[in-house]
Amino acid sequence: MSSLKAENGRERAGSIQKALHDISETHTAVPASLPENGKPATVAEANARRRRAAEKPYDSGSLGLVQDVLTMRWMRVPESSLKLLLIPVLLWANWELVSNFMPLPIANPFSRLLFIDHPEPTADGLFYRKGYNDLWFIAYWVIVMSFIRLFWTVYVFHPLARHYGIHNEGKVIRFGEQGYAVVYFTVMGSFGLHVMSQLPTWYFNCTPQWTDYPQWKMTPALKSYYLLHSAYWLQQFLVLVLRLEKPRKDFTELVIHHYVTLWLIGWSYLVNLTWIGNLVYMTMDWSDVFIALAKCLNYLSLDTLAAVAFGWFALVWSYTRHWLNIYLLYSVWTEFHKVPKWAQKWSPEEGVWMPEWMRYQIWIPIMLLQIVNLFWYFRIWRILYRAVFLGPLADERSDDEDESEPDAAAVKKDQ
């Protein structure tokens, strides 16, 4: 009897570990790594890689910079994204150098790509307003975000995965994806908390976002945070809708989630309601840290640590993506009327965009995010319930390319 209980205990524990694979992720897959030997490819190898890349739409092989740009493959090829991001940097540096010899100073036109723009010096310090140059900044940083993501996954986490005995290519890719998610959302989540600490809305004090409307002057940190995060989500959205990487099982939900996020953040920025954008971002970032960490630990077979990380994920997800998100919905619905009377109109010339119908324009996308989150929440707990009470589960992951090749560690163990 005791041995049967022990077997059942191990069986259920294994099911819980499998369940970590089954949880829907809000991040797309990353490309396979570069050749392991790290040596430059020969002409024949390069041509072969181009042929394979042309035949396989989700392969990460480069077709040359021009072709990569035309086909948007630069989002999956580290070399190409690096070249693209360096071009504006070199042009900016060249302009700065040449401008020293010009009789009259001329503003560097490439600065709008690299740095936030539209400063508003005041007696209280330097602030920034929104402007059309913000679109150039976001476009450039989509390229930068692509390279940063590729760098961390291909050059940091893929070798790390192999070092710790993960040799199945699909699992290496997944480990890199989740490792980068831990890094990105930890950094941006911490940055978001710092930004929030400088605002009257700390900690989710929602009333000032209405009473102090409009928020047309942003601190440098707030504007940088807003636009950098926007570039990240836009890059993720483009990868999804252009199908630059292999679609996942929950493709539709991911597209809805990314579209609604961009809709909400874009509108809040346009109508000078930027403080709520910071709050919305903060409801999403930290839960992504813990689920990605749990999955990384699971790939490393650190079962106890993975279970602890998953426990934290469940708590943080429940608190941020539901409790705080619902609190935001409540604030939009019940406190919208606290917007100053003079600003309750649609007047772009005055920088105010808050007629009564804007209540719904703000509330609906937040509610849509809540619906998508509830879909994932239900799926998470359904999977865990089956794992704990109904025994082993089949792995219903959204793509199964990693099942075709057994992990080297597992093969060695069987031998």
C-alpha cells in the first residue's frame, strides 16, 4: 500500500511538471540557435542555409540583409537585426562629428530614432510631451528589441541550456524563450515600479489619474518606459500577425491579447491619460516573470524550485491580472466623472479628450484583457486540477517539434 502511494505521489508530481509545459504563454517562440561550433560558415554552408531558410518559413537562416529586410526575417536573424540597428547609430555619430565643422548648428535628424523627443523645460524640471517623432523612436526600438531578444536567447540561454544537459533542440529554444522573458519582465517590471513611485498613482492609487487629468507632461522615465514597452509589444505583435515564427496553439488568444494591449496603451498615450498606462503594464509584467522562471526550472529538472516558482506565479497572477485589473475596471467605471469639468470634452487643441463616451473606450479594452486573462486562468487551474487529482496528463503543448527528438540526458539515463 505504501509503495502504491509513493508511486501515485511520484506520478502526480510528474504530472504537475508536465502541466508547466501546458500553460499558455504570452510570448512567441524564438529561432533556433546558430551553429554550435561558432566558426564562420563556408560559402557552401551559407548557400545551403539560405536554401533551407527559403524552404522553411520558420527557419532563422539569413538570406542576406536586403532579403531579410524585404521578408521581415531580420526579426529572427541576429546578424541582420544588429546591422539594422547600427545604421542609425553610425549616421547619428557621423552627423554629430560633421556638425562640428558647420557654420550654423543643425539639429541631428537621427536623434529622434535613438532618444525620446519633444522636451518641455519647466520651472519644476525637464518634462516631455507626446509628438510625431515618438513614432520614429518606437519604430527604431522595435529593431533594438528584436536584437536584444535574439542576443539573450541565442547567445546566452541556448548555450546555458546545453551546458546544463538540455540537448533537445525544441527544449533549448523554449528554455531560451523563457529565460529571456525572466530577464525582460524583471527589468521592465522594476523600471515600471520606479516610474510608479514618482507618480501620484503609487501604489495603484487610481483617483489622481482622473482628478489630475490631463497628463500631457511626462517625466523622462515615464515617457521612456511607455515607448520602450510599446516597442516590445509592437515587435511581438508583428511576429504573430506576420507569422514570422511558428504559430502556437493559442494563436488567436495571443493576437487578441497583443492587439488589445496596443489599443489600450496607444489610446491612453494619445489622450494624455498616461498614468493608467503605467498601471496596466504593471498588472501584466510580474506574473510573466514567475511563470517563465518556473518553466526554466522545470526544463532544468529542478522540480522543487519549479513548484515554488509556480506557486508564486499563481499568487502573483491572481493578484495582478485579476484583483488589480478588476480594481482598475472599477476605477474607470466609478471615478471617470472626477475628470475636471473643463476637460470633459473632445478638444485636441487644448490637449483634452475626455467626453463621456471615452469612459467606454477605456473600460472596454481593459475588460477584454480581463476576459483573455480569465481564459488562461481557467486553463491553468483546469490543467493543475487534472494533474493533481486525475493522474498523468498528455502534454498538450502548442507546438510539438521538441517531441520528435529525445533529450540526450534522457537517452543516457535509459542506457
